[in-house]
Amino acid sequence: MEAGRRCDGIAEGAPIRDHVFAGMRRTGGSPTVANFFVSYTSSDRDWAHWIAAELLAQGHVPHVHEWEIEAGGNVLGWMEQHHDAADHVLCVVSAEYLKAPYSTLERQAAIWRAAKERSDFVLFVVVKPCALPSLIEHFRRCELIGLPMDAASQRFREFMTARAAPPTVSFPGDSVVAHSNISINVPRFFMGRDDAMVEIEATLSSGGGRAAITTLRGMRGVGKTVLAAAYADKHRFDYRATWWIRAETVDTIRADLSALAWRLGWASPDAPQDEVLRITAERLRAEGEGILLIIDNALDRDSIAGFLPRGGAAHVLITSNAHAWKGGAEEVEIRLWPRDIGAEFLLRRTGRSDERDAALALSDALGGLPLALEMGAAYCEELGLSLAAYRARFDATPAEVMDDAEFAPADYHDRMTVAKTFSLAIDAAAERHPAAEPLLVAAALLPPEPIPLFLFEEGREKLADGLDTLLDSRGLERAVATLRRFGLVDREEIEDERDPAVRTDTIRVHRLIRMAARWRRDEPSSKAILHGLIAATAAVYPDDVYNDPNQWPRALRLDTIALGLLDVVDAPDSVGLSCAVLCNGVANYRHSTLGDYTAARALFERALAIREKVLGTEHRDTTISMNDLAGLLWAQGDLASARPLFERTLAIRETVGAKHPATATSLNNLAILLRAQGDVAAARPLFERALAIRESVLGAEHPLTAISLDNLAGLLRAQGDFAAARPLFERALAIQEKVLGAEHRDTAISINNLAGLLQAQGDLIAARPLYERALAIEEKVLGAEHPTTASSLSNLAVLLRAQGDLTAARPLCERALAIREKVLGGEHPATATSLNNLARILHAQRNLAAARPLYERALAICEKSLGAEHPTTTTIRANLASLG
């Protein structure tokens, strides 16, 4: 029962007793109040309770055994009593319901009574996809599958209201003859459009006595024409004339409007057509009430504007692939079928109720397009193929399957196939704008993701197929508008997941349209287009995702597209360097922003291999790839593999310039690695040299200078020289806050480093808010599962443990360990650190049995990756020994 709802003084949640509503009836033509026995199985409990609440809201009395039987009650006795006394039995139908023993007994008894006594005794409400038994297939039923709550409630109310007899009944001979020229047959398995039906009714009823115009908008083959025919059929007694107008050409529009005038006696068939159309327009304006015009397949608003009623009370329903209707009509967007609806259609249409998994897979493969699903079902039925066999045939030869006219629906535009439908639309778009077709082909060759329009706008000079010149000025905007006009692309703005204020304008292409577009090019042409797309994507990909979080939304929109391109392009010399640039860019984004080290490593390695082959081993860009790969290997804990790459990079850069900023970067990176290996003495002069170069060349307040300050201070802290380290940490933080801002990831690192020094000095009270601030920044900027976030979690947990707050420390340690195991892997030194930290908490809590295996696992990792004599390994070994 809905919160706050009351029924005739019965307290919410209290048992509903029979005598409260016994014998009550409503007057004035309203539906009769009735007692309903609600038959359901436990897996559909929520649906049954919701339906019962809807019955209560309509004034009926639902009997639900879980609402009325107290613990220990006689279930069978209750069932017999209320089943016999019910005015109706309402069955909540699902696959589970049809198999359950109690519900089967209830259902079969209700069907038997309906057959013997009252045909309306049993009602079926279908809540989940299932194959209905033949005994109930012919019963009128209410289907709520896949509907949102409001639409489900509306449909259920209509289902119940439709059961009541009309308040008055007229003699049939007095009724007005309803005129119709509709020849479109509504398919037997028309489904999945009830919410659209409700929306059409609402929009056409919104005219308030004036002409109401509604457009059914959607891509080709989505079922707009069938839906319009179904609406006309459902409301055939609500209009005195229901008239179909073919909008393909001006001549067909004029001919069909003239035929309406002749049928209604408004004009003589002998009158000139222009005069007939003038009279028709006047009569529609003066006496259009009760007339429904269906204008099918309108190219756009302008093509039919001169034929629309200019006032009056007629209803107009338009079907169109175009998108720009808001200025002249209410819009109802007809969407692709959801996966479950598409599968249910296939099962019913083919009668293959035992092939649900194959139906779901085929529904996915065909993208929920009703035209394609109908062709597939007809194909299976005619040839006796299983749905799985059809899917295999579609995967192997999609062009052949999608263009087989023998299985095209008879009522769909002269038996037009899926392939022909989209091919003609692409041809029409090409005639309207020269960039439309090559733009669609390029989009179709990209991975099936929302495509940011800035890729084509900013990277057009790299594109092939003539797009480098066709998309200049406003060419892109007009080409996209043309493709939308013919229902070939959808356009949408996508909000960034981190910052909803950042929105990216994108287009989407349905998978079957993608196929039709790709079939228009041979392999050499397609390869040239792909190479152009690689070059364009590399040209627009952000070049500094590590230091500029403002570039992350842009990188995110390109990430999957770039990976897909890199998967299908073999990087010949003509596009190799673009591939290397793109590999490096995506790898940096996945490394620094997503923490996806596995994917990043493969991309860095590929970029390095390409650059070594094309540019040589000593080239500046080659050293960039070496350095980036080494940094990734270091982050993964593979210090042995990272060190020679860092050393090689430094050697090449020193030959270019001993005081060059790039040389300082290599000095810094190699020093970090040496320190991680425990060679503090070798690391210190490298840190000092890197700092001197950066202060001299970049300035005292440059962010890279701050990084060198931080690193040197960290080494001094490791050597126990806290007094020398602290001013360096503080200076680094001041630079980062001033230059990068208070919430930059590098600012968080400096905060974290200063907190670590304060903790080492014993000032835990001052260190704690700094750790908490660093963690908050990283969770906001990097996300809750980034390795850097794990480091801050770990640091804060260690401090809390030192303060004696083991209860607060433990979940932080566990969370840090989970992140590191997931992102870095079970053998990473950072994972070992988290294992050790968690073990120390368990140790302090005297849970020695749980602590020991964590210490042992941490020690094994460190001995393998860092060596038996590394300080971290020694510390963990001592912790394990302390268990005794």
C-alpha cells in the first residue's frame, strides 16, 4: 500500500476484512466495486502487492493471503474461502507463476469457472516475459512488462475501466458510418508500444477544441507507421473519418486529401484538384472535429506545412524520420525496443518459447529495431531455422540477410528490406549535402560509441574521403542536420560523469545503419578512412591529462573510440606516428587518471616500438615513450625493468642538453627509482641536480620545481633530517596551491608529504587534518578507486593506528588493500604495504591468527620484488617475527 494512503478508515497495514466493502456498489455508470482474489507466487510478491494497492485505489477489495493470514493460519482454507467468494480472480503472471503448484491450482480453477459460469471471472496481468499457455492465450490481458510506474498504473486503470459496460447503449442503426482508407494491417504481435499509445492520446487531446498535431518521430524501421495504424484501429469508433495520407511526394498528398473530400461529399470527383484541396482546407477548419488525418512518412515539416489544417478541431498524426518538429507539432519519440521486448517478440512471432537466451542475443545483435526483428522472425519461420542459427547467419553474411526481400514485411513501404531502407536514406542525404554520406561512413567505421563532434570539427584536416574540405565553415553542422533529417543519426549532449556542467555534443549511429554505411566502401577505401580517423583522433587527443584535469572529460569521450581505432589499424608508416601519439595519449590517461595500468603498459610499449622503428632510438619523441613506459613499470612495482629505461632516457637527453628541463625530468625519475630500491646515497645528488636545473631554467615557482622540492625533501626525511626537509615540503605546497590551486592532485600529494613529515616528528594532531584534506581531494579528483587515493587511505589509517583508533583505521586499511589488489595486482609492493598495515592493526587487536597470513603474504611479495635486504622487506620480516 502506498505511503499515506487510507481506505475507508482501515489503518494502513491492517488486515482487510470482507465485511467492510461487502455489497457496496457505485452508481452513475462507474465500474462496479468487486472482491478480487489475487493469485500470485512468492517471486512476484512485490508486483502482487502493487496491483492490490492499485485495486484499493480504484475502490475494489483485493484479497492477498500475506495481508490476511496470520502466522500459523490455514492457507488452504483461506484460499478455498476467498476463491469461492470472489467476484474475480486476478492472476499475476510470470514464468515462475505458471510453474508454481499453488498458483497453478488457483489459475486452473478460475479458468474452469470462467468457462462454465462467467467469462469475465478470471483476469490476467502479465508482469514478466513468459510464454502463455494456449488455454489463456485468448483471454484479454494487461501487460506491464518494461513499463515505468506511471505508464503501468495508467494501463492497469484502463484495463480495469474497460471492463465496465458503457452507461448508455445506442441502436447501431443510428450510428454514423466511420470513413477510413487505412489498408495497413496491425501485426498480430503488436507489442511494446503501450506507453507511446498513452502519450499519443494525451498530445492529441491537448488541443482543447483546436487542431491537434502530433508527430511520431524515430529512426527508419522503428515502427512508426505500424504504431499510427494501431492507434487508428484502437480509436476507429472515436472518429467519423480516419484518413491515411502518403507523404512521400506532393502528388500523393494531394491525391489522398482529394479522396477524403470525395468520400465525405465535400467536393465532386469532377472538380479541379486545386478547387477540391481549397474546399478540403475550409471544411477541415470549419468542421474538422471527429476527423483523424495520418500523414505517413513526412520528409520534414516544410514538405507538408501547406497541407496541414489551419485551425479547426481535426487531429493530425504525422510519422517522420526528421527531428525538427517542435515549432509546429507535439512530438512523441518512438524508441527502439528494449532487449526484453525484442526477445519476447521473437519468441511469440516464431513460437520458439524455449529459445529465450538466443532471442535475447538476437535482439541485441539487431539493435532492437522492429523491422529487422520482423525480418529475422519471418526468415526463421519460413526456413525452419532456430534463432541461434539465424544469428550465426547474420554474423557471417549480414548484407545478404538484411537485404533478402522475400522476408521483408508486406506492409512496410513496398516490402522494403532493412538494407534497402537505409541505403535509400543515405542516398537521399547525399543528394542534400555532399558531406553527409562520407561523414556517416566515417562515423560508422568508428567504435559504436557516442562520437564527439569536436573530433570532426577540429581534426577535419586529417580526415580522408574529402571531409577535410567538405567540413569547413558550417559544413559539419549542416551535414549532421541532414543525417538527422533522414533518421540516420541521433544527436545528444552527454554530461561528464565528474562534472555535469561539462557537456559534450555527440552523435550516435545505430548498429544496422553502421553496417549499411560501411558496405558502401571497399577495403582500400575503408582503410584510408580509418587512417584519417587515427590521425584526426591523435591530433585532437589531450596532450597533458596528468597535469590538467580539465582535459579529462575530453579524454573520456575519446577513450573508447581511440582504443577501438588502435585495435583495427596496423599502423603502417603513413599513419604510424599518429598511432604512436594516440597510444601515448590514451596510455597516459589510463595510467594517471583511471589507474588502468595493464592497458596503459601495452599502449606505452606499442608507442615505443613504433617510434623506435620510424624515428630511431635516439629521437626526442622516442625518449618520451621510454620515460612514460618506465614510469608505468615503476608504478607497477617492476623496478628492475624500469631502471634501464630511465637510465637510457637520461643518457640520450644529456647528450641533447645537460641543463635541459627534459634532462631534469629524467634525473628526477631515476632518483625516485633508486630511492625506492633503497639506494638513498645514489638518489640524493640526482634530486639536487634536477632541482637546480628547474630553479634555473623554469623558475622558483614552477610546478615542476615544486615536485623536485617535494622529492628532495622526502629523501631528507628518509635520512632522518627532518629540520632540512620541512621547509622544502612547505615551499613545495605553497607553490602548488598558488599555481595549480587548492584541489589539484599534485597539491594533494604535497599536502600528504607534509603530513607524513609532521607524523614522523610526532605531531599527529597537526598531521591528521592534512591527511584528511589530501584524501578528500583525491577522492573528488581521481575517484574512489585510484591507486593514489589508496595511498592516502593507507597513510591516514597508519596515523589513526598510531593514535590508538584501531576501529577507524581498520576499514581504511581494508579499502586501500582492496583498491591495490584490484588495480595493481596481488604481487605489487604497494599491495604488500597494505597487507602489512592491515596485519599490524589485527596484531594490535590481538587477532594473531588473522594477522599472520597477511604478514607472510606481504613478506613473500617484498622478497620477490624488492629483495631480501630491502628496508621494507626487513621491516615486514620483523613484524612477522614479533608474533612469536
